[in-house]
Amino acid sequence: MNKLDVRKMVVVDLYAGSYNKERIGHELYNLDRNPVDGYFYGYCPPHDGINISVFGANRTDEFVDDILVVYVTKKKDSNNREIIAFCLNARVFRKGQFDDKLCRNVKDKDGEESVATYSIKSNNLEYLKNKYNKFEININEYNNRMFRSQRFYGGKYPELDKKIIAYIESVIENREFLDNDNSDEQEEIQRSEPATQTEIQYSPEKPLNIVDSNQGKIIAKNNRISKSALIEAKYTCVINQSHKTFITTNGTPYMEGHHLIPCTVSNSELFMDKYHKNIDCVENIVCLCPNCHREVHCGEWNSKSQKIRKMFTKQKEKLVKAGLLIDEEELLNLYK
Ligand SMILES: [Zn+2]
Ligand SMILES: [Zn+2]
């Protein structure tokens, strides 16, 4: 991924207008994937247009590309703002765009229906509302009227820029872990043969296999090892063995493999440096039903952390056996 450039950043304040209380307003669509063509379309209140000259656009340019758009919204109990989403490389238009083929109908204040314009178009959007660690902008630290025009551009508050960029980079790094045992990989695990005894035995000793992917560097994992972990667990969910799924074409219950110490590049390097062990090993893989698995990745913190504690309690002896020394608090930190 290219390094994030603050000179191409705009921070947009959403839902500040009173008209949103009545569930009208163009920006209500900003965080939703458009059902017609799958893009995210953003309206930038109050006038739809963003000053694209700030990003180096010529006077005749209708739009600029590769803009980092950060969406914030007012917190419930104060005037501080919270980052709720971002688009990494959006196209930002000089003027509001109008496309009545897209599903963007809004009612105006008189109840008249019209099509909402947009000035931001992006094929990706990272939604952060349910994230455990939110980023709060304490407006009194900068300028308590900083969102008066409902947006500001990178460069205006250099200290804040740095913090926002660091936060977004940490989210992206964390996303690598979220995507890392996705459904494609789970399907491959179903198809895989189990690992041989020798493979299982030596997997903690194996050197790391770091490869390039379209999301940056990732660890190439051995799906056979995950398959063996499922077999060892007799295809029962580590959270509760009564969790039912369905029978796969192999005739076995569908279960998923999850690396308890998440198999990110940074975690893998950490354990390699510290203990000379590879975390892609049977001892670090738990068997989860798909419901529990998604919760461990996407759930809200209270219930999710309970599940992580439960997995740790059941798995810690095995982790020690593989030479992966970690305590419960350290493990929880890897999920934050
Ligand atoms: Zn997982
Ligand atoms: Zn389960």
C-alpha cells in the first residue's frame, strides 16, 4: 500500500445538521455500499462540493483521485468528534454529482422526495463504529469551531493529522488479521488433507513464509495444519461443543480453524524473535463454529473478550507445549 499522504486528506463531519434527526439528509448514504453498482457514494455537507484545489487539482479538473476521506461524527455526550469510517483512495468531485440510477432517494424538509447528490466515490470504506478502540478528536485541543464548515483538510492541524494517520494505519494493519482467515481460506481447509505427523510435529520450528498479496505482506499458512486441528477437536466448537452447523461434502460437520494468537506478520515475527517458534501450528489453532468465529473477529468487545478468555483457558497447555508463552492479558491485547 502507498503511504498515506496528509496533503490528500479531508476530514468530513457527518450528521451535524438537524435535518438528520428526521432521517432525511444526503449523507445518510455515506457509509452504505450502493446496491446498484457496489460503490460507496459520499455527500459532503452542507454544500456537497469539496475544494479539490487543495489537493492540487487544476481549475479545469472535475475530480481528483486517491483522496483519503475520513468521516467523523459528534459524540453523544460532548462536542468532540469520533472517527466512524474512512475511504482510502476515493475520487472526489469538484461539484455535486447527480445520478438517478443509483439508489439515493431522500426526502427534503417538506417531505418532497429527490435524489441525493454526491461528491465522493470510493470502492472501499472501512466502517469503525463498532471498533473497540475509537479515535476521538478533542476539539478544544485544536479549535472548538474546527468543524464549522463541516470539513477540514490535512495540513491544518499537523499534530492531529499525524495522530489520525497513525490510527488509520493501525486499523489497516489490524484488518490484515481480520481478512486473514476469510471464507476462501476456510474453504481450502475443508478441501485439504490433514497434515502428516512429521509436519505437525515440526510446524512450530518452521521458518516464516511471508508472501506479498494485494493487501500487503501476509503469512502463507499451512491449511493442512488447520485441518488437523479440526480433526483433533473432533469438529466441535471450542466455545461450546453443542454448537451445531451443517455437514460438508466430506461428510464431516463444517467447522472453522482460527489462530488463537492471530497469524499476522507482526505477531509471527514477534514470536519468532522471542521464542524461535512459528505460530502457524496445531497448538495455536482452535476449532470454532462459524458463528463464534465471526464473533471473535467482528463482535463487540464484552462478549468477544469472554470468548477469547475461554479459548485461552482451554488451549493454554498446548501453547506452552509448543513453546508459545503468552498470558491472557497479552493475548487479549493482540485482539484490540
Ligand atoms: Zn479467525
Ligand atoms: Zn461456537
